[in-house]
Amino acid sequence: MNATRTIFTMLGSINRVIGQIGVFFGSLFIAVMTLLVILGVFFRYVLNNSLTWVEDVSLIMMVTTAFLVAPFAYRSGANVAIEFISGLLRGPMVRVMRIIINLLVLWLIYRYFLESLGLVKRGWGIRVNTIPIPWAIPYMIVPASFVAMALVGFELIMRDLWGLMSGSNEADLPHIAPQEPE
């Protein structure tokens, strides 16, 4: 049981760092994207000379930002959740439900990861309109994000399995810790 705890603790450290890096670069991309759009508006309406590449760069940065922060959102519980069913469950059944849901999420991640590899492969033959790069380069964030989300899924499942086996909540992440009834 200590080996399981060591594994999910290490996974947690890796996932925390990946999440922090994703949030940092996502924030940076949003700031740069905002400046680029303002610059594009200034050039277009004040100088009457459009910067053709601003839209493509902003689009790439916007999509990349979503995939950069996805592992952090998954791990911190900031993703969309339906809590109606879990609100009806008590005790170990909540953990069992979370394990089932995370297994389903891992299955979806696996399926979309395979699709994303095809996306990157097809992207090598398509050029970005205004920037001299193939679309495969910005598309590479997609499979990388799915790998990071799979690591998060494994960590969350292991934490819930630990909680089921030990009967303890000590391994739960802060946002997952059970709420006391009011």
C-alpha cells in the first residue's frame, strides 16, 4: 500500500508542475494575444494597414491556451461537473462513482489521443495562411495535453483507490475532500 501512495504522490508532483507550467504559459499567451489584437486593431483602423498574421497567431494561441490549461482544470476540478448524482451518494460509493467516471474519462482521452495523432500527421501537409509553418506544429499541443490529462486521470483513480482501501481521506486533493453535512 505504501508503493501505491508513493506512486500517486510522485504523479501528483509531476501533475502539479505540469499544471503550473500550463497555467503560466496559458496566462502568457492570453496577455500576448490581447496585445496582438489591440495592435491589429490599431494598425487596421488608425494606420489603415492591416497586419494579416494577427488573426492566425491569435487563433493558434487561443486554442493552444485551452489545451495548456486542460490538465490543470481536470486535476483541480475546474472542469464541468454534474454533481446531482454524487450528491445522492454517501461514503465509499462516492469514490466508486469517481473511479468509474475517471475510467470513462481515461477511455475518452485515449480515443481522442489516437485521433490527435492523425490530426498532427495531416497537419504536416497544410500550411498556416499567413505564417510560414505547417499546422502540425500548433496541433502538437493536442496529444501532449491528452498525455498530461491521462496522468491526472491515473493520479485521481489511484487516490480514490487508496481512499477505498485505507478508509481514509488523507490522500484526497483539497477540492475533493468530503464536505461535512450542514
